[in-house]
Amino acid sequence: MSGRGYHHGNLRNALLAAASELVRERGARGFSVSEAARRVGVSSSAPYRHFPDRDAMLAAAALTGFVELEERFESLPVVQTFTDTAAHIAAEYVRFAREDPSRFEMMFAHGIDKSKHADLLQQTFRVQERFEAALAQHLQPTESIRRYSAELWSIAHGAATLAIGENMQHLVPDTQISELASSTATAWAQGITEASGS
Amino acid sequence: MSGRGYHHGNLRNALLAAASELVRERGARGFSVSEAARRVGVSSSAPYRHFPDRDAMLAAAALTGFVELEERFESLPVVQTFTDTAAHIAAEYVRFAREDPSRFEMMFAHGIDKSKHADLLQQTFRVQERFEAALAQHLQPTESIRRYSAELWSIAHGAATLAIGENMQHLVPDTQISELASSTATAWAQGITEASGS
DNA sequence: CCTCAATGTGAGAGCTTTACACATTAGAGT
DNA sequence: ACTCTAATGTGTAAAGCTCTCACATTGAGG
């Protein structure tokens, strides 16, 4: 079942696990196919039976990150207002990013060509749909839900990336970034609801 | 003066220029010290007389990006309201990012250790101060200007990074991301002004 | 004019990705 | 049960990268 014989038996998954671990330890740039293979105990060319190249391996690891992110929002508690919903989503998003900053970085690494890894884009889309579903509960169907979810995503994503890039240290303590995101989302949501009177 | 003799004469700057060009062409991950040296016409070890390592070279190139970004906001036209100011800043930020996505990516690459490159953090801070100065014109001195500028930065940065990471293609056409950022900022600013009655 | 600190070179150690020929084995068919 | 094949793992090696070190060259100050 596990690493015994000539054939590993579950190499693809073992490599993905090792990759995630490596990324957490050394960051997305510190990851190498060789090291992942070494940790799993196979030769350095074995991974290429399962992934066409290094980027594909990272993309597959990133995919698992997006799946976890989606699950995270599946179980998001239902709250009363549009504003509170937006605030909760933004805060949760930042919390996810801060839990494992390197994984988050990898998930959105610009090096990964989305057009070459359609499954990644697909899963990104599913996360997006969670946002839409949550917001839709408090909006009229005629309103531009898609647009709003994109805007909310921007807010959450900006706070998350600036935080884990250590760009906000002198402005806001790291532990309060989640709160920053939720208050940004709150103001944004109020601007919307007061304007359109929803 | 230029690349003639044994000594180049201006190698450091020439390397930085080559680095920026390389990053624009091949992305931050496609950059290599060797290739930059090759383009400038020096041996592959020459750059190490001017930069301790690859990351330092990238950080120095990123620094020039931040300087340009600051200049960009220095000449930002003064507008009437808090809301319009926020909208203009966000839109301009996204425009900057989209002009040379790879450079923008490099500027915020998580691989660069900000604590090791204090000048970078310093310059980031100066950009931040531009934001504050612009917003301050429309706020009472008692209001938390720093906090607001951090929130606005989040909004702009989120839209910019999602856009250049090709994560928004199915939601909003790339050409409209700048408009997305400005309308997000608008809602946010209205939420703030209507709440506090400024 | 002379020297020395700064700057560039060449060779090379030790990584990495990836291709390719070859070895091994699980499991489908008979 | 037995075979054969496709899938999976190995070993080697080419090409390229980062970075070090001893050595070469030269501009500028004394």
C-alpha cells in the first residue's frame, strides 16, 4: 500500500502531500521537484510520470488549496444582513490566507499559466460561486450579484496578499488584518445598500 | 562611458535595466542573473560585484518600480470629494499594474524578504504616504487616515493582483478592471462618509 | 608615476529540471 | 495459473542556474 516495493502505489498523492509540506516550510519558490521526490523516497525523475513538469505539480498542489478554500465557505454561517455577510466572507478569506501564507501564495502564483491548467481556473470559479451564493441571499435577483462578488473578492484578496507580503506591518498589526478586511467590506456594503436602498 | 573596456563603467544600472526588461519579457520567475549578465555583455559572475545575490538584484529592480509608482501618484490631479479621490487612486493603481504586470508581480513578490531589503519597505511606505496625503485633504485630522489608506490600498491591490493573475477573466473583462476598482472604492468611500457624516 | 581598491573574468562545485533508455511489476485476458 | 503489456520507477546525463574563489585589469588619488 505505501512506499514498500518497486512501485510506490500512491506516488501521485504522496508527492502532492510532500509538495504542500515543502511549500509551507520553504515557500513557493523554495519548492523543488527533486526535494519532493527525495522526501517520498523515489528517484528524482519518478514525479515526471505523474506530472508533465514542475509547474503542473505546483498547480495540482494549488488545486487542493482551492478545494479547501471552497469547503471553508461551504460551512459559512448564515447571517442576517448583506453587510454582515460581506464582512464575514472577507474576514474568513484573510484567516485562510494567514493560516498558511505560502500555500496561499502558491495558489495565486502568477507563474502558473491558468490557460494550461483549466482545472485550477475551474476550482477558482467554484469558490467565486460560493461568494455569489452567500451574497445572493440578501439581494434582489436583478442586482448585479456577479459584479458585487468580484468587488468583495478584491477587497478580501487585497488585504490577504498585502498582509502575507509583509507590506502592512507598519500600518496594521498582522493579527488585525482580518478585522481590517471585514471593516473594509462593511463600509463597502453600506455604500452599496444605502445607494440602491436594498 | 559605456560597455567598451575591461570595466563597464555603469554596470549596476545596466544590469538593473536589463533585469527590468527581462522581467517584462519572461516574468519574475523567468528572470536569471546569467541572462541579465549576458545581455549586458559581461561574465555571469560580474553581477555579484554589485548585488549579493539574485534576490537582491530583483529587489533593486523592484525598488525602481516603487519609485515610478510614487511618481505616478505625485502628479495625481486633485479632485473635489473624498469619494472621487478614492476612486481615482484605485483606478490609477490598477492601471499601473496592468501596464507591466510582471513588474508589478516582482514588486510584490513574496519571495523577497522585506526585512533584508529595508529600502524596499521604505519606498513602499512612501507610496502609502501619497495615499494618505490625498485622502487627508477630505478628512478631519482626527479621523483615522492611516486606517483608511490601508483599506483603500487593499481594494486597489486586490483588484490589481486578481486581474494580472488572470483570475477575473470570466467575471470582468480585463479592460474594465480599473473601472471595477474605482467603483469598489466609490462604494467603500460612500459607506464611510455616510456613516461618519464627514 | 605608482599603487591599490574596485571591478571584471574563468573555472568550477553543487544545485535544478527534464529527456531517455531501461527495469520492474500489477493486473487484464486467456 | 500464465502470459504480456501498460504503467510506473530507476539511472544517467545534458543543459542551465546560483554563487565562490583565485586571478586579471585598470581608474583615480597620493
